[in-house]
Amino acid sequence: MFREDYILRLIKQLADFVARIAGYRQKGEFERAQEEIERARDELLGMPAGLVEVVDTATLVSLLGHPDKLRAAARLFWEEGLVLRARRDPLTASTRFRRAFELYLEARAIDPTEDDTAAILELSRLVPASELDERYRD
């Protein structure tokens, strides 16, 4: 019961963060959007700023563990990719989209949902399979 309450709270908080991030992005307030992304990573996932730059997906998976946390992290990477693309930084945006894709693949491997399939399909339009880590190319 406690675990279910935690997951439901995580999902609601993530939705709130994503709505704010998207709002800032649409208004062109990219710095505020990035600040919200960093705050969400820290508050929801316990990921300090800069961690995403120094760990690979496999390490991130082992740190986050639960598939819903993987999905939350994936959604934040996806949103960050959208912000970076809007800021005209396609190279970094591509790395964020790739990380989101890989995290959704990992979450689906642990506990598949229809949402994973939809997210993976959308991200496959942004990230060619050849750009994924070799372990995700099958």
C-alpha cells in the first residue's frame, strides 16, 4: 500500500513538473524550463545536477531501480530534449532523446505498459536505432 501511494504521488508530481516545463518552453522561457527539469530530477528522483552528464544509462537504471522511476526520468529527459531543440541545440537534444528512449526500453523490459510502447514509438521518430547503445539495438 505504501509503495502504491509513493508511486501515485510520484506520477502526480511528475505530471505537475512536466506541465510547468512545457509551459515555460512554449513561452520561450528556456532557462526556467531547465531549472524546473533540474528541480524535478532532484526532488523526484534524487539525481543531483550534473549526474546525467557523467553516468551511462545502465548506471542510471541501477540507481533508479523501479520502472516508474525510470519512466519519470525518461519523461524528464524527453522534455529536456524538447527544450534544447527549441534553444537550437540539436546535438545535446539528441543525447537527451536517446537517453529517454533507452530508459523507456529498460522500464518496458522490467514491467511493460502500453504507455512505454507509445513513448518508444514517438522517440523512435526522433532517434534512429543506430544511435542507441548497442545493447538496445535488437
